[in-house]
Amino acid sequence: MKPYLDKGIYKELKDESKFRSVKVSFDSIEWCNQADIDPEFLYEKSVEYAVQ
């Protein structure tokens, strides 16, 4: 998220308490300030995470 925290509604997420308010909403994620991310964008920007 770091590259997006200087843009629009995402600026509010610099406040850690707001950032930590994230929750799963349908097939995406959403914060308490109604900011959300398009699920296709999440998929395109995702990286593989190896469980150890």
C-alpha cells in the first residue's frame, strides 16, 4: 500500500489505527473510511507468499 498512501482517500490510511481497520469485504478489502481496492487490482499486484 505504501505507494498509494499519498493519493486520495488512501492518505487517511497513514494513521495506523485506520490502516489496521482493514477487513475482508466480499472479494476485496475495505477500511473504516470506506476506502477499498478493486479485486482485479489486488490480483494483478499480488506476489506469491511461501509458507515456511
